[in-house]
Amino acid sequence: MTEKEIKIGIVGYGHRGSSMLKMATQGFEGVKAIAICDKNPDLLNKAKKDYPEVRLFTDFNLMLDRISIDALLVETPATHHAKFCSKALRKNIYVMSDVPTVDNVDEANDLWEAQQNSKSFYMLGANPNMWGFVQAFVDLKEKGLLGEAYYIEAEYIHDGRYLFNKTPWRITYETIKYCTHSLGPVLRLIEEDLEWVSCFDTGSHINRKQGQHDAMAALFRTKSNIVIRLLISCINNCPIGHHCYRIYGTKGYFERTPPYFGPGSAKALFYSTKLYCDKKAIELPIAEIRPEYAKKNPNAVSHGGADYVLLDRFFNAIRKGLPSPINLRESLRMSLPGVYAAESARRGGELIKIEYPWSK
């Protein structure tokens, strides 16, 4: 596709969906919204006010049949992404989906089959993959300053109870499935797929509500014994939030500390045996927003500018015929381990082998 107008549709016009569509249409030239789908009449009324010229639908299949769109944003609840993506890919529509990629193994197989036979591509809207400090530790790895990662810790600590009313799917959601924020960045350091998982669930200690999950902790292992420990907690009384990472390499160490003292207090710390310096951590002057966007683009906002970067790369890949910036294989590598981890937790921590569509 050349530099022509991109006609875009969206399914899911809640808080994030409406903000992503606004950013897409107001932050990028030549992107036009032509279709919005949601089952909630209140959200469709809002969409009508926001985009009076756009066609509105409550039936996704009807939208695809009646409107010719180039690209689709999928911003439905976390449990309902894959079916919309599969249907769009089968109509050769470019897709950018919110996280996670899938909610179960059957969805993964169906989505994989749809992508193999599509002329368009799937992209996962995994905004942490676009953060500046993530690119920094990838660069350090590629320059040989970290060596090979052999043990990694990642945590996503986010008391999400304030979101329960607007997004009720979160109330009993098995939080370990929401693992792309953590696994996506660190899997950029590892060529192997995660192969085994054991996971434990605390259940509900804070609200004492059946079906809720205060915290879930998983251990993942690759074939060559690279280990990742992942903790996700979305019901807690912990003020440090949200994302932190610790990477142990054969030639160095990288840590992104949690923001203990409020916004802006998180640090990116690094040490390498390949550098001539005292054995002390070096603080890198890099945060979430990527410098190349922060310096020149006032539209680079939301999640440290990462949402804007996602859309920028999505539209650029469509127009220039480039590969997906975060393709389906990468997306399933960071999503399917959470599906298997949840199953392990249901079985009391049983060790389970992770299967991928390409490994069968």
C-alpha cells in the first residue's frame, strides 16, 4: 500500500478504544475512521457525538460485510480479542490488537491459521515493547555488554480495583494471563521459546471474594535452562507499581527499578564486566518515552509515548509493505505462556509443557 489514506475501523469503544482511535485519527495524517463497533448503546452514543460521519455497528460481522476497511483496532475486553482478529485477517484487513493475544490455546491455533492464509498482518499492541529503557537493554545485549541472559525477574504490580466498574472482566481475571507487559520486553533478549511453567495463585486474601486473584507467580524455563520468574498482582496495597525487570547476563546486569517515590522515580541501572569501571551500577538516562519521539513530537503520549509509537509503526508498515512490527509469532510467545501458567495454577502448581502452533 502506498501513501494513500488508511480507512480504519475499531471494535470496542471503551476508555482505551476511544482514546486510541482519537490518537490514530488526530495524530496521523491520512488516517480516517469509517466504522465503530460496540454492543454498549451508551458507548455508541458517545461514538456518534465524537464521529458523526462514521458508521456505527453492534454486529461485528455486519460491519465487516458492509464496510471496506484497511485496518482494524481491537480494543475489546482482554478475554475477547482473538476472534475479531481472526475474522479480520481472513478478510485481508490489517489488525492491531490490544493485549493479550489470546485467552486459550484453541484461539491461538485458529489465529495462527488465519494469519498463514492472509495477505495482511497481525500486530500486537504491546506498548511496553516500545519503551525507551526496553530498547536500551536490547541494545546492550546486541553490543555484547550483557552477554547471554540466563535468569530474569519481571513484576507487574498494579492495584487495578479502581478499574473494576469500567472493566468488570478484571474482577475475576486470572492475572497471570496478562503477561505480555512483562514477557514481551524480556523475550526480546531470548531466542528460545518458553517451554515449561509452574504457577501458584494466592487466591483472594484482600477482598475475600471467591474467584478473585490477589497475586499469581510463575516460573518459566526454556530448553537450555533459561529461567524467568514472573509476578503479577492486580489486587494489592502496594504503592510501588507498576513494571520492573531484573536481567542477569553472563557479562552484565540490568535492572529497571519500580517507582518507589512516585512518577519519574524509576531508574534504569546497568553493569557490565566488559566495561573498564568500578563494580558499581551505572544509571542510564532513559525512561519510558523514546528520545526520538520525545524531542520532536507532542503527540507522543499515553503510556510513556508507547501507544503513539505503536500506531506510528503500524501505519508505517501498512503503507510501506513492511513486516508487522510485533508479529503473531512474537505475540504468541509472550501470550501463550500465561495461558499455560493459569492452567498450572488451577492444578496446584503442576509443571506443564507449553505448546505453540508452530511446534506441533
